Amino acid sequence: MARVPVQFTLNGQDRAEFVESGVTLLHALRHTMGDTSPKAGCQQGTCGACTVIVDGELRLSCLTLAETCEGASIETAAGLANEGLLHPLQRAIVDGFAAQCGFCTPGMIMAAKTLLDHTPNPTRDDVVEAISGNICRCTGYEPIIQAVLTAAQSNSQKAG
Amino acid sequence: MSLAVQTFSSVRDASDALESEGIRYLGGGTLVVRAVNEGDVSITGYVRSTAPTLQTIDIAEGRATVGASVTMAAILAHVGLAGLHPVAKAVGGPAVRNMATVGGNLFAPAPYGDFTVGLLALDATVHSSDGDAPIEDFLAARNDRRKPDLVTAVSLDVPSAGVLRFLKVSRVKPRGVSVVTIAAALALDDAGKVSSARIALGCMADRPMRAHVAEQALIGRQLVKEEIREAVAVIGEGTNPVTDPVASAWYRSEVLPVHFSRLLLG
């Protein structure tokens, strides 16, 4: 199968790789670029474990072709920590015991990050809607919702 | 599994490329890439078009033309299409809404295709590379075409907010796969009686369908419990609901009249 070049920014770093034509962004990230933070769950667009941010928009990397991301800016959970310091969402997830098996967590965090990027002070309903495309089979969602609200509060205190 | 991707700047070139066996049009990927991931080996390649017209929403003289590549998120971001917002919001979670397109939704098999249920109730027209068709005709023939059309847009009279009564019933809150989806575009006369009705159902067949018998039964009736009884009794006429992990055909048939009644009275 022919290989095609793709270039995009991954967590702020320029990346240029050859990938097999028609391969998904999820596959390219995990198997070509070594970023295993997006998880291969259902690969049907149902579970949200593969969720990443492409040009500021939430996308399912399992249903997005790598070739369609040419020139895009891609963010994954692997790029959130800064110089060893966890992102406030990651910190709140850890402190609030909002990850059990952890498989949904990277996708859940990216969905929550998109929410907080656009709505810094969300309501509980905003959070529920924001993570409505992400399935968690461990926590019952409540600790995750609380963690997102805690991260938002932490952000607003810093801003204040 | 790897497949060739052909990208064209013109709709015509993309349409021509679809004539090859096994080539499927790639919109948002929520149907076609999903099928490939699931192991559909009949798909041998993708065709996509970057033509700007496919991504345009145009509103003129009360008529909206929505490009086939317009996403559910773009519908939700457009204030002129507020009447469609409850329908677009019923599709998936935020990531799916950023990807799922109006054109793709026309081809979504049950239990998907909620947006098309709304378009069917609103009497939309489907524009494709081979001409225009009322949405009901398009849906009836969508799988029978020898040469696949490339849908370019849908057009419809801009619905005011609240004109379309829309209900998606799902077991998972706030967003889940549909048990049954109902859309009703009703016009009432000065006496509050129904003067025209278009009712569309999702999951009650392999694709969205009209409830013609119930529509007729509503004409001249007020939307009160006593007067909608006949329409509620016949809402299931002509349906052939799907059975899937979400619900059995029997269950869908049983709950349809209940939810239809609530939609009319709510």
C-alpha cells in the first residue's frame, strides 16, 4: 500500500511522517508518532477514548483520517503536562480519584479541556454535556464531573 | 486496513470518481470510516471534495441551503437555523457533532439519522450531482441507485424556533442512541385546529419515514387528549421497526404511541 506524507503540529511540535494511505489519525498517533495517550476503544465513534483536539475542535481520532489533518494543530492528553507539572484537569482527576482503570481518562480530559477553553466557568450541566460523548465504565461519572468543576474553579482562582 | 484517499477540489470530479466499484464518499467519517473499522471489505477507497460550496450555509428569502459537508456543530453555531438546533443537538456528543455532516446523515441507517428525521418533517429538498429530489423520494431510493449520487446540499424553508416538535427517546442521558425519534411540523389555524401536518419517524423502519395515516388523522383536530386519540392509535401504521441492542421492534412499537402523544400535548 502506498505511503503518503503528512505534516502537522502535535502538541506544539512540528511532525512530518509517512503513513499508509487511508490510515486513521488514531493509528498514526499511536503507531507512527509514539503518542499512545489516545486510546483505541470501540473504533466506532461511540466510546470517546480516542478523543483529541484538532484545530481547537474536539474530534474522534478513530474516525478521522490522518491525511485530512495536513497542516492542522493537534492536541492530545500527552501534551498537557508542562515541565513536569500536571494540567489542572489532570491534577483534579488524580486528587479526586476520578480515574479507576484510566482507559477513558485521556479522552475525557480532552473533552473537558475543550469545554474549559471555551467556557471557563461551566455549570454542572455544561460539564455533563461536554463529556456526553465519552463513556466511563468505572467511576459512575460523578467524580469526573466534580474534577472538571474543581479544575475550572482552580483556573478561575489563578486568573483572579 | 489502509485505503487510498482521493481529494478533489470540484464536486463534479469527486462525483465521477465515485463511479468506481468500492469507492465511497468521505464526509465526516462517522459512517464510512466506522464501516471500514468494523471490517467492511466492500469499501476499497475514499473520495472527498474540498469544494467550498459543500461547507456553506446560505439563507435567502426564507429559504436555507445547507451544504452537504456542513457539520451539526456548524448548524448549532448558526443563529439563522435556530429552528434546527434541537435536532442537530440530538446527534451524538460534541466530538461527533464536530464531524457528522448533513449529507452523511441522509445515508445513516437506523438507529442513526436523527437529523434526517427533522429534515423529512420539514419537507427538505436534497440536491445532488444528478439533480434535485424531495427528501422523501431521495430516502426511498437512496440504496437503489446504480451510480451513487454525490449529495451537494439540502434546502428547506427556514423553520422558526419551536415550529418543529422534535423528540428523541434514548436510554442513555443526556446523549444516547435512539429508541425512537419523532419530528412533527404542524400548522394550526386560528381555532387551534391542525391545518397541515408532516410527521417523520426514526427507528421505525430501516430509514426515516413519514407517518401519513397519523398525519391525516390529525387534520382538523385540536391538540388535546380527546382529539388526538385517533392519530395516536394509528401512528404505527406502515412501520417496520428495527431490532438492535438498544430496543426490540416490539418495544419500539409499544412506546411509539406513548411518546407521540407526549410530543403532541407537550
